[in-house]
Amino acid sequence: MGVHATITAEWDGYRWSALSTRDPASGLLDKDGFLWQTSEETQAHATPEAVTAELQLQVRKALDWGVDVTHMDSHMGTVIHPKFIQSYIQAAQQAQVPVMLPRAEAAHAPFHGHG
């Protein structure tokens, strides 16, 4: 089972926050204290350091809960952005699991949707 690297909360009526911080300075959180709704907002505001801490904690929590983590993938493609790709790869390397990346032809296409 993979860890779905999530740094956005796109739904209007169902929102969630970061596991790693409640600090607005991290850039991970919108004015209401939830993760940003779009990849673009997250990419504009979040710091790579905050994303690294969040992704590492997401993996650690899964392992602590007994999940046999087999890989990491990306929620909405947000962590595939050049600003965060190293954070994503680093979290997977730390957990010693493969990281799912888009094919080269899809890497430059905008990511949309809920997944």
C-alpha cells in the first residue's frame, strides 16, 4: 500500500490540515488552517522545507500504524512541481520505497482533478 503524498485539500465541504504543523509561516495552510485547495496555491505558498517535513511525517505515521508501505505517489500531482520534487523523492528514499513519477510526456502537463 502506498502513501499518497498529500499537501492539498481540494474539497469544499471536506477539508483537512497538515500533520506536521499549524504554523502559517510554513505556507502549507490557508487562512482557515487547512491545506490549500489547489496545487497552484500550494506551490505558490508552501516552503520546500515544510513540504519535506510533512511528507516525511505522512510516511512515518503510516509505518507507525502498521502499514507495509510499498511506494509513494502524488495527490493531484502537487509534489511533482520543481519546487517540491526533491522533498518527495527524499521522503521516499528515507522510507526506502520507490516513488511514482509521471511519464516524461505527462510531466509538463498540468495536473487537475481529485487524485
